[in-house]
Amino acid sequence: MADRDDMLARVYAADGDPEKLIESYDRWASSYDRDLFAMGYRHPVVVAGTLARFAPNLDITVLDAGCGSGLLGEALSLLGYAEVVGIDLSEGMLEQAAAKTCYADLQQVMLGEDLEYEDGTFDAVVSAGVMTVGHAPPEALVELARVTRPGGHLVVAIVREAWESGFRNVAERLAADHKITPLYRTNHYVGLPGAPEAERVEARVHVMRRV
């Protein structure tokens, strides 16, 4: 448990520094699934279930933004989504995701930078666990909206503090610019109920439709 809690504290302490985040997640990759399951990790199942509600067509192409070790991709695969692409900053995490054999493609990408995909490439974009303090920047939403096709959906888990400190402003700007339409958000829930109290933070899954 001490090692698990230390790994979690380490990724939050990176405070958005890309090199520190990559090093921390690479180091954690081999035990990441086991540790998060032990803490009752909720984001993947909530995001996957919400996507299925708003985009039930299993033939769509989905981008898993910040896919980590592939827990969300695995959940989507179990639901029947066959065309899921994953991107993440950590090579170690991508190796774990590849071993699950549920992704059509995996690329090492830093959220917040320009994505090498054409406008409207994906029918849906999902994200679980990276829209939190010190991880993906709020401006990442702009690129994720760009690569979503008109009429497609963004289904993203966003921690309450991150929403209030930047993601809300970006989402409202995208809505005002007629890039997205907010459709739905879940009730607040704790993403890691078994984590130490400092990391036991609330989040919501937000659904936005690309205009």
C-alpha cells in the first residue's frame, strides 16, 4: 500500500511537468492496474457507460485521449466498440495498453499539443483520469473538439478542481464559438474512493456534442 500511495502522490507532485509525469507513469506502469483496482477506480466504467448511452453505435471510431494502461479501452472493447485509438504520454503505459489488444492503434502523444489528426477524424473522443490538476491542460479540449466529427461526442471525466480552475472556461468558450454543445453531466463522484484523502477528489463526466 505504501508503494501504491507513493506512486499516486508522485504523479500529482509532478504538477504538469511533462518529463516528471512521463518518468512517474513509466515507473508505475507495471503495477498501475492492480493499484487502481485496489483503490476502486471508477472513471473508466462511468465514461464507458456514458458513451454507450449517447453513442450506442458500436461501429464508430473512438479516440481514447490519455489512455494510460488501457483500462477505458478495455471497458469499451467489452461493450463491443472495435475501433478505438489510444494516445498517451507514457511509453510504459502504452506498452500495458498494447498488451490488452483492444486498440486499433496507439501513439505516444502529449495532450495539450497539436494532434496529428485531421479535423473530424473521430466519431467520439473519450477521456478518463487525465483531466485533473497537474495533468492535461484545459486547452487540450480545443484539440479534442477539433478532431471530433460534427455531430460526434466528447465524453470526458473532469475533476471538480480542474473544471473550476480552467476547463469550465475553455468549454464555455468552445460553446460560445459554436464548436460544441454541452449535453449532459453526471453527478459528482469520487474517482478513487480508496485513495489517501488528499487524492480522493470528486469528478463529473461531461458530454459535449461537436457542432
